[in-house]
Amino acid sequence: MVAYQLLNELQQQRERWESTTLRKTLEAMPERRETFITESSRPVERLYTPLDIADTDYLEHIGFPGEYPFTRGVHATGHRGKLWTMRMFAGFGTAEDTNARFKYLLSQGNMGLSVAFDLPTLMGYDTDAPEALGEFGKCGVAISSLKDMEILMDGIPLGEVSTSMTINSPAAVILAFYIAAAEKQGVPMSQLRGTLQNDILKEFTAQKEYIFPPEPSMRLVTDTIEFATKHMPKWNTVSVSGYHIREAGSTAAQELAFTLLDGMEYVRWAIARGLNVDDFAPRISFFFNVHNDFFEEIAKLRAARRIWAREMRETFGAKNPRSWLCRFHCQTAGVSLTAQQPENNIARVAIQALAAVLGGTQSLHTNSMDEALALPSAKAVTIALRTQQIIAHETGVANTVDPLGGSYFVEYLTNQMEREFYDYKQRVEDLGGVLPAIEAGFFQQEIADSAFRHAQEVERKERIIVGVNEYVDEDEVLEIPLLDIDPKGYDRQVERLQTIRRERDQERAQNALSALRKACEGTENVMPYLLECAHAYCTLQEAVDVMRDVFGIYQEQHII
């Protein structure tokens, strides 16, 4: 009754303010435009008060850090106890090139490794394959065999360093290479820490780097979850990625919804395999994009924790509180970077990184200012890393937990994100679930429509991009140094690959591939067979070609 009276009085006072103070201000100085919108084109009201979150129950919807529903963070002390992992994404050229970059980053304060693979590797081709021509080392490092992985991790203690690998369709093969490289260092797989992206569902909806059809692709993901659950207790088996969904043009709410729905689908498949949800769910992590709209991004991350906790507890019956935790890595928005006035990207990245920290991220990559032009140079990546270090040590934002919790605007946006998630969840269920929705092109069409709307807003200058459609410098001269890839790296890579094929134990390699084929044709977990392929120095493409032959190649249906 008291709360009702307070809200009623607040409503009366708001109406008084609007008819007096606000009206006089608008008469003297009209607002800059009629409508204000978020980065996702959602309207933003002039003012938010307790009236906008009147249906929010503090204990049920917000709570305390480290406690259900984890809206305010998965750890009770936030970043006061431990800073987020500063994990810079890196990879280019040969394994030697990237190994040197890794060692440089670690020397500069990077806390963990994050491996970018080149396009042939992502698509399961060896460097010297005809399909790989012209793509060597351009968007990441080329890894065609265990030997490349050994060189990539040379001098890096894999029992001590956490490694994240952004790989999807051939994820099981690359994981086998990594395990085998660690074993050659004397590190058992049970001691390995890191994350395999391994999120094939977002490939079908956004990034399009798929190889096999959805069903066998999901089998491979489930195989890795099952294998790591039994043998790699410190390893995150799948990092469900909203990042690429956002880069494809989705709104923040679409990124949130499609990512969490994908994550729930992996949980369903693992349970169907016979795994106990509390045995594997604590090792599922997430990967979110952090875009330009500061408050919207913070609200998205807070909503993600609350939704995942509820769904894991109530829908999937998880009893271990660690199974309820939505732990995530964040990366600043690559799609927001501009080739025009690239130094402006430093400011964009700093603001996005600050939002990720205030949103409670466990790990963070900051993009470099030159990434709209080329792979990042050492200078640019150092500035990006220093940006995180300045946020951590100079701004004070890590001194308290969830400092924007209780903001009427942030709590309203958090609730709105949650409402939009459940709207999408119902629409996907009406289509029969995640896989039928993908086959029907639902996710793809939603993302395309959002991207088109955003482009129109930029074209009409309803959305200002500094240096692109406003504040343009017609006389701009590019003065920042760009990374040059060693032109002889390709020849060295191909020579090493040919030597491996020539000098390995051919009988062991062929037997390993034959055993892998038999496992793919049956129902056995393929990971032990891929490990033997790795130790026998079978190449990436040799293993993936076996799976292509057994599983087939996916052809996307065009949506009209």
C-alpha cells in the first residue's frame, strides 16, 4: 500500500514537472530531434524514474552479486577480487609469426591467449589446397597439422596459460592438435585450461563458415562436450557466440536471444547424449559483442546472466549453482570500426570496453584502430591492450560491483532485453525449435532486416557515424603503420606441410584415418580417433575430408 502511494505521488510529481519545468525548457530550447533511439533502433524516452521499473522486485530480478539470478555478476566481489582476463585475439601468417606475437603480448601484460585462424583452416583445408589459394594467413594463423600447432605454442607453457581458440566446423580436429601439442610438452589434457568456440549454430545463421549439415555438425559439438566433460575438467567445451551474430547486423536483443537459444540447444543435445546437466553445464561459456550504445550493451550483459540462470535452473533442472552461471568473454565491435579517420576507433573501442567491464565481463579483447584496414600492427594492438589496462587501473570502475545497478534507465533496459528474449523464444518454439528455425531462415531474415534498417538510418543521417557520414575529412591522409605479412611465409608453410606428408609413418597415418572413418560412420565419439590422427601427423584437411565424405557438405537454402 505504501509503495502504491509512493508511485502514485511520483506520477503526480512527474506530470507537474512535465507541465511546468520541462514545458518551459522546451519552449526556450527545443530538443535536437523528435526521436532518440538506441543502436538497435529502440526508442529512448526523455527520462526514466521508478515508474518505469515499478514491476521489478529487487531480490527476484536484481539480487546480490554472486547469487541467483546473477544480474549483478557471477562473483560476489566482481572485479575487486580479480580483474577480467585481458585476452587479445591474435593470429596471422605462419605459426612462427603468431608465436612471436603471442610472446610479445604476454610480455606486455596479456593474461591469456586467443587464437585467430586463417580462412583455409576455418574451412578445413590445408594451406596448399587449391581451395585455399590466396587466403594464407590473411585473417589468422595457418594450422594444417600438429607440427604447426607445436610451433604455434613453442615456449608457451600450456599447463599455465589459458588458451581460447576461435574455430568451429573443424573445432574437434584443432582441439585434438592442441591436446597432442600439450602432451608433447608433458602436459596432460586434464590440466589444460581454455575455451573452444565450437559454436556451429551461429555459423548457419551469421558467419557462414560451416562445412557439414546441421545434424552431423551438432554431433561433433556434442562429441567434444562429452569428451572434455570426462577428460578435461578445466576446459570450456563450447563458447556460444553472439559476437558474429551482431557483426552480421543483428540488434542487441537479437544477439542476446539467438545466442542464449543456441546455448540451450547445445544443452539439449548433451542431455540427449546421456550426460548429466550439472556435469557439463559449468563448462559452457559465452562470447558477446559490445557495440557503441553504452547503456544498451550493459543491459544486454546483465539480462544474459539473469535469463541463463533461470532457464538452467527451471527449464533444465540444473541443481549446481555453477551450472546457472552465464560466464562470458567480450570483444569490442569490429563492425563499428571505420577505415576513415582510423584514430577515432581508439575512442570507440575505449567506450565499448568500458561498457563490457561495467557489464561484468570475465574476459575481454579490445580491437585495434587499424583493423578496418588490415590485421593489427604491434603498435595498434599495444594501444588496444593499454586501453584495458587504463580502464582497470586508472578509472575506478573496477572498485565496486555493478556500479550502474539500480539506474532506472539500465534496469528498464535490462527488463526490456529480457522481454524481447522471451518473445523470440516463443517465436522459435512456434517454428519447432532452433534447427527448424535455421532451416526456415528465421534467424537469417531477422538479422538481414535489422542490418538493412541500420544501413538506411546511416544513409539518411538519422544515425551519425563520425568521419563517415558527418565530420568528414576530405583531405585525410593515412599515416598509421599497417602490418605486412612475410611474403615468403607461404612457401615455408607449404614446404613444411610437404615434408610432414613425406616423412611421417604412412601406415600409422592411414590406419588412423581409416579408424576415424569407421567412427564417423557409426556412433562412437570421434575425439579419440582424431587424437590418434593428430599424433600420426595426419593433416587438417585429411581428417576433415574423411568427415566431408561421410557427413556430406551443407548447402544453404536461399531465403526469398
